Amino acid sequence: MDNTTLKKQGAFFFAVFISFLTLSGFLYLTGIILKPLVLIIISMFVITPFIKEYPFAKRLLLLISMLFIGWLLSDLGFAVIPFFVAFILAYLLDPFVVTLEKAKIPRWLSAFLIVFVFVGSITMVAIYIFPIIYEQLDDAINKISVFVSDLSKQLNSKSFYKFMSELGLKKATTKAIVQNDILPKLEPILSGVLSSLLHLVTNISTLATSIFNIILVPILFFYFLKDYRKLVNLSKTILEKKNIKLLNDLKRISKIFKKYVSWQITAAIIIATVCSVMFSIFKIPYPIILGIICGILNPIPYLGIFASMIIGILTIVLVNQPDVLSQIITVVSVISAMHFINAYLLEPNIAGKMIGLHPALLIASLFVFSGLFGFLGLLIAVPLTATLVMFFNDWLKSNVNISLLKE
């Protein structure tokens, strides 16, 4: 290499170095460097030329891309929820469209029919259920108001002071505690409930956003459902050229996830229906609301049952029914029975067989993942364990030609 070439290379690297310093100074002084999007773009620009030569660069670029997607989703927040909900619905209901396609119905028409039936069913249920829910909520709010008012009067009554005096507390001391500690905390409870409801009703922007999302989700749902196969085929085309094993693994993971989610939805509907019926039979106040709450909270292992019990008990206490104790026992018994049947009989056997997971391993996964990752671990325990078992069985087959841990 002659001196002229060395001088040119030296001049080139010096120019790159000066340009880098200038760009860094500009980005720092203007504050642009602190923006995540700029950092991501710079990182990808620097790493991309080395992808083919260095495998580590490819992994680093993948990690940066994942971080960028995570940051973007968290930054957009609630704006992406309609898109996420619509895509999940399309993902879960695509098999029905495929069935209609086999009957020689065009895909766009199949997608339209599925969306129409889905939205129509929810609308019909809402027309029937929402007035009852509204009536029961309105009654509950009135009862809370009456309860707080009656409790305030009772705490200021002569009989209460007399009762406390018999326990050894002087009237002046009791009155000071009631006036300074108890009543100031009771009044905000009522005002807080009422102000929250008033804020919910009068907040026009929130209401408008909710209405917009309600309209937007079915529209996005239709387009995602209509073109879902195109998205799948595009992904297949890319992965078939790059990594066929990853494509096959994603297909199997997708089946596990679909089966698990379909089971959770089915179980939630069953539990909501049974609890509502049982609460109605035993004259529990607001049976439909409490039943729906039990169904919604059911997919949350362990925490769901305790939250349902607490809400049910508080409702009975606030309503101030004459047979409070027997109703509390009834609510706790119904919720406990439904939780036991679902968590230890139905889910381990039905859901476990659906996703290829032994009942004992399914139950154990909830304890292990909740201990490792807390609340999030409870939510991801079953599908993640089923996925890990799937990979473990692949390893066993390829190494010792056996398969374990399946039902």
C-alpha cells in the first residue's frame, strides 16, 4: 500500500471522526439524542452493515427492534388498544371464516358475516343486560349513600355514646374520635363515589373516545379478519426463506395460545352464568353484576377468587340485608365451589388436554410462575409452561426418542 493510499484512508477516517463528533455535539446540544426514536435509528444505522458478517450484530439488531416495539407500544398507550383488540378477535375467529370459505362464500363476505354476528350478539346482550346492570348500580349507589348517612347518625347517637361508656370510654373521648377521625373519613367515601360517577358521565372527551373506540374496533376487526390470511401468508413467505423451524414452532405456539384463550373465555362465560343464577336463587343482591364480576375475574388465578369474594361481601354489608351472615356464607361458598371445580377439576383436565399439559404440571406451573414473577407470572404460567413442554418434548424426541410430560 503506497503513501498516497494511506494518506487518503487517513483523511477519510479523520473526516468520519470529525463528522461523528460534530453529529454527537449537535444531537446533544439540541437534546435530540435524548429521544428514544433517534437512538434507535442511529443504532440500527450503525449495526445494519455488519449483519451478514457477524451473527452477534444480527442478534443485537433483533434486541434493539424488540426494545423499540416495546417502547413504541408503551408510548402510544391506549391509542393501540382498538387495534390490539381487533387483531386478537381476528386471530381467534379466523377459523370460522375459513370454514365459511370452504362453503364457497367469499372471504370478505365471510368476514362481514362473522363481524355482524359477533357485534350483533354483543349488542343484543347489552340491550338486555345493561338496563339491569344500570338499575342495580344505581340502587347500589343509593344504598351506599344511605349506609354512610345512617352510620354517621348512629355514631352521633346517644345510644352509641352510652354503649362506648359501658366499655370504659368517656363520652368526650369518644366524641372527639368520632368527630375528628371517623366522620371526616366517612364523608369522602360518599363524595368520592358520587364524584367519580359524575366525572365518568360528564367527561365528554373520555366518553367521545370510548364511543370512537366502540365504532373503530368493529371496522378494524373486519379489515383484519378479511386480510388475516394475507398477513399470515406474508409471514410464512418471509420465514420459509429465513427459518422454517421458527415458522413451525410459531404455528404450534399459536395453536396452544388459541386453545388456552378459547378455554378461558368459555370458562368465564360458564362461571358468570352459574354464579348469576345461584346468586339469584339465594336472593343475593345484584346477582347479575356480581356474577359478571366473577366471570371477568376468573382468568386471574387465585387473585380472581379473593377479589370476587371481597366485592361480594362488601356489597352485602353495604346493602345491609337482614340475613347478612347467611348471605356472606352463600357468596363465599358459591365462589369457592366454582373456583375449586374450575381450577382443580375442569381446567387441569379439559384445558390441560387441549394444550398438551399434564394436570399436575398445570397446577404446579401456577405456583412456580407466581413465585418467580408475581401477578404477571399467574397470567402467563399455563401457556408459557405448555410452550416450554413442547420444546422439551422436541429435545427428548431428537435425543432419546421419547416424549414426556403430556397427558
